[in-house]
Amino acid sequence: MTVTITPGDVALYQEQGYLVVPDVLSESELDVVRRELAELVDKASEVTANDEVYDLEDSHTRATPRVRRIKSPETVMPSVAALVHHPVLVEILTQLIGPGVRFQTGKLNMKAAGDGSAVEWHQDWAFYPHTNDDLLAVGIMLDDVDEANGPLCVLPGSHRGVIYDHHANGFFCGAIDPIESQIDFSSTLPLMGAAGSMTFHHVRAVHGSAPNRSARSRNLLLFQFAAVDAFPLVHPIDDLARFDQMIVAGEATIEPRVVAVPVRMPLPPAPSQGSIYENQRSMANRFFK
Ligand SMILES: O=C(O)CCC(=O)C(=O)O
């Protein structure tokens, strides 16, 4: 049976800024991804520092590899490259974003059992503002996700609110200060489901996730998608052919749709570069201890 979403799902996404679609991928589709991931994690025993592929937990050693993130997994895992064009996913995206959709990039956030890192509260828009905000992130659950293993949590409705400051000491830090912002985090919701389920969150939705203290891993494959007429403000496009090769639905355009959306540039850049985990090192007050 093919998974579809309903008009009610689209309305929930538009009003609340998130959606969970259960059981999109089959066990056999998941197995291929998990196998390729296991091979990559084994190879992490050859590295001692973050590089183009690996973002490592502080506890990583060559004897006990601890990978926090596979960067751009679509470039090193053929199964992930194929998932970018998964027909059910693309169909859902056209309903949430519109007929023209571009893939931007991927990441595979691993939260190993026992000590998988937290991601502090943030809005993706603070990292990559565009000419309009028809952008979202998809989370593909490679493991069952529940309250215990560090689910991605969202603040419902926050995609229609302000863009919080993501700076500390005058530099971008990729995180919202939980004290200064005065956000009521008791209203946040965990996005949970069985392996193969997908989450969708709007680029302006406040979200984050706690460390994984459970005995089960929480591996989440994340893809960013944008409307074809959303052009980035931070790294302007200089290779149009490459930009347009990333389109998964609809037609290319060189006419950006420009909408009056709040923007605060992620400048000056964070002192620690390489990933959100590195950027967030310089935040003043952590929420997740
Ligand atoms: O892995 C997570 O739970 C959160 C991911 C996220 O928000 C990010 O990497 O930007």
C-alpha cells in the first residue's frame, strides 16, 4: 500500500509547522541504508578528527568509534542518494512545498546508545535564510524513535513567529539562548514513530533534541528541501547547472520569489565550524545538560 497524506495533514503542517508520516519505508529499504551506514561507522576507526564525511563525538577513539553525524550522506551512500528521489517522499513534498521542489543537502545524525549528543534549540532558517521560507527538513527514522532515545522535538506554531537570535558574544552560535528567549519549552512535542516513518518540519520551526541516554541508538537521516524559487541569501548561487540538477519536482527558474520574511544573517560566523554541534559549542546557556 502506498503511503499518502491527507488535506488534514497538510493543514497541520501549515498551522503547526510539523508533520509525522508513519511507515513510509519498508524494512528492506531500511536494511540497505543501515548496512551502508554500518560500513561507514566501521571505517571511522581510521579517523581521529572531524573531516568531510565524519563529525565525531568527543568520546570517539579509534578503538571505540563514536560518530555523531555522517555529513552529506547522499554523496557517500548510494541508498541515501536514491532516497532523495523516493516517489512517496517527493509526492508529500509537492503537497507541503508546492509543485517545484529542490533537494539541498543531507546529514545523518546518529545518537549512539548511552551518550548520543543533544542538538540545542534552533531554527534552521537562522543558518540558511532564503528569498522565501518555503523550505523544510525531512527526518527519516532509521530506528524506532520514542521519548527515551532523543526524539527530534518541535515547538508547534513557532514557524509563524519571530526568528530568535542565534548569536553569543557577538558571533553566530547556531542555538537559541533558552533563558534570554523566554520560550516555554514545556509546549514542545516529540516527533516519534517506528523505523521507516518520516518527520517534516518547517525551516522556521523551533526544534532540538535531548541526548540519548537509552540503550538504543537513534539514527535519523535528515534532508533539506526548498521551493525551486527560494534562492539562498548566505551562499549565493554561482553554479546554476549544479543548482538545477538538484530539482526533484517541477521546473527550474531564475526568478526568485521574494517574500517579506524576517532574516538575521548568521554572521559573523561561529568560532567553531564544521557542523551544528561545533557551532553550538560557543552558546552561553545550554538547555540540554
Ligand atoms: O538530530 C536531531 O535530533 C536534530 C537535528 C537538527 O535539528 C539539525 O541537525 O539541524
